[in-house]
Amino acid sequence: MIAVMLMSVALVAGLCVLAYTLAVYALPFMFAFASLRSPVLRLIVALVFAAPAAVAGYAR
């Protein structure tokens, strides 16, 4: 039982590290998206990020 609790703590810590790492790498993309002036370019970038999520959400 103690081993399972230690493994769950390690898993949560690993997920926190993963989330932090992904956030650090995503931050420059968010700043780049915010600095785009053209609405057409904003739409293209939004579709590039949203399309895989939509496909994954509707896939069975």
C-alpha cells in the first residue's frame, strides 16, 4: 500500500514537471500569435491548433 502511495506521488510530480515543460515551450507561440496583425493569419494559426483537437475529439 505504501508503494502505491509513493508511486502516485511520483506520478503527480512527473505530471507537474511535464505540464511546466509544455507551458514553457508553448509560451513563445502564444506571444507570436498575439503579435500577428492580420486576421487571416490569426485564423490560419487558430485552425492549425484547433483542427487536431477537433479531430481527436470526434474520433472514436
